[in-house]
Amino acid sequence: MASDDFGPSFYLLCAVAFLSMLSVMITNPVLSIFAKDIGATGVWIGISVSAYWISRVVLEIPSGYISSKYGYYKPMAFGLILTVVGNLLLLFVENPIHLILIRMLKGVGAPFFFATSMTFIINLVGKEKRGKAMGIFQGVEFIGQIGGSLASGRLIESFGWQGGFMVALGLSILALALYLIPPYIRNEVVKSSETRPLMIKEVLSVLKNKTIIIIAIVTLAEFIMTSGLLGTVLSIYATETLEISLARFGYMMGIRSVGFVIAMFTMGSLADRIGRKPVLLFGIASTSVLVVVMSLFTSIITLSVIIAVIGFTSGAIWIMGPVISAEAVSAEKRGAAIGAYRTFFDLGSFIGPIVMAFIMDSYGIVYCFYLAGGLMFITLPLVLMIKETERVEGEIIAH
């Protein structure tokens, strides 16, 4: 394999992830507004947004066990199929309860595709390029986030919610077809698929790993900020308080994704050269400060610039989380480690919208910025406790 040639399975999976993320982001940036339109109020707005993550919280670690037992292809196909079904059902939503149940269903499918695909890539790609590969994969995935975010507001304004849900459904069907028809992924054999399936106690043992615990706490704080502040209350604040149009808000969030994708294509390679820990520290410190600074401005141009930079700095956190988690355990436990990381990814995304909606209603929007930034900042001492990885016999491991 050439130094930068990760093989057709890798690039095909990148394309599927791109389409999947594009289908998600066609409606997600403005979903809290849809929840209000169909009758959700107060904390129920947050629950409507976070329902997607309820199922994911309990299924991320089991998805690692399932992929170790059945391989990667079938779990990823199952996840994509459930996404298609969920998008189809969104066409028939009539009240917040329907929305919550359907998003919970979509949340069942997500770990089987996203967590399993990350483990697949970790085990597929050579160790010396693992950070770069994860950066490329997540970068392509979040190019889909750019497209979806930029189009979301304008699409909903032009064609209504039904039009947005139809586009999301079509994209998810295309992703499924692209995954099922070419032979590359189903014929790919990587190391973890050839070993014995993990035992349940081995899966749970990763939760005792000090490095994974620290990454879990960092991830929890980051996703309370991302899903709660940026993903839930910011759209309501921008459209109702700042009187920014839905379309312009979509553009603003799309600009955030530009910064994120730049990080995906640069910070992974940088971490391969200088180490994982410095990149993670940079991401946490910068993001926590920028989140608080954002509360001081109301201009859409200034907010867009700050959010774009936040996309870049938080992107550094997103790359390092799965890589450090995977490298903290032996090869056969990587699926479980990725699952543990993503469990707290999901937990933060579940808690964040509910907590931030409550804070906004009870105390005001500015306290959401303070809480989000503060939670991230206090994780810095924990990251300093992580021992840097080193190369041993060609493999990067934590010690």
C-alpha cells in the first residue's frame, strides 16, 4: 500500500459517510425550530433534539462487541437501513412525541454505522498513518455537514419541512445503495474480524482504562457544548433574539463546518508528527475560550468568524478522541474503546440540549455560553495526566 493510498474500501466508506452526514444535516441545524412548530415547549424542545442520542448512549459499546463477533459489514448495513427507515417516518410526524420516537429509532442505527466504521478504519490503515486516515475520514464526513448546514435553512424556507425530509430520505437511500452494491467493503478482511469475538467482561474492561476515562470526560464536556449550545439554543437565539433569518443562520453554521473540515485534514497529520496530547490540549483550551467570547457579539459576521474558528479548534478534539481511545488498548479491544468514546459523545449530545434549554429558559442565553466554556476548561488538568503515546515495534500505544 502506498503511503497515502488507503485502498478502495476506505474511500468508499468516506463517500458513504459523506452522504449520511449530508442527510443528517439537511434538517438537524434547525430541528429545534421544527420541534417548536409542532408544539414542543421548554425542555421538550431539548428532548426532541436529544432523543436521537438516547439510543446511542446504550448501544455504542455493544456495537463494538457485535462487530467483533459478526464483522464490520453487516452492522454497518443495519445502521444505514435504520437511518433510511427513520428518514421515511419523519415525513409523517404530527407532534413532538412522534418526533422523539422516530429520532430514537434513528439513534439505534447510528452506532452500528458510525462507531463500526471508525473501528474498521482504525484496523484497516497502517499505524503510522492512523491519525491522517481518521482526519481524512472525518473531514470528508463533515464536508457533508457543510453542505447540509448551508442548505438547511434555505431548503426549509423554500420547500418546507416535508421537502427537507424528502431530500434527507433520498440522500440516505443513495448512501445505502453505495454501501451495498460495490463489493469492496463486504470483501475486506481486517485484523479484528479474524480474531475471536470479545467477551462481555473484556468489553466492559475498557471502562477501567485511565486514558479512556479522561477522554470520556473531555468528550462529554465538548458535546454538551456542541449539541446543547450550538445545536439547540443558538438557532432559537439567533432567529428570535438577533432576528437572523433561517437561511442566514444555516449559512453561519455551515461556515463552522468549514473550520472543522480544515482541522480534519491538518490536525490528524500534525498529531502523527508531534503527538496526540498537544493537539488535544490546543483544541480544548482554544474552544473553551472562544465559546465565552462568542457571547459578547451579536453581529452575524463576527459570530460567523468565531464559529468558524470554533469549528477548527473543536475539530482537533474530535480527531484525537477516537485515536487516543483506540491506542490506549490492545488491538482486539479497539472496537470497545471506540464504543466507550462514542458513548460519552452521545451522552453529552443527549444531556446538552436538555440542560441548555433549561438554562436558557430559567436564567438566559448568556449563561449557556459560560457553562459550555467552563465545563470544557476544567478538563484541561485531566488531559495533562495522559501519558503521551510512543512507537513500539511499529505500533503507537499509550503507556
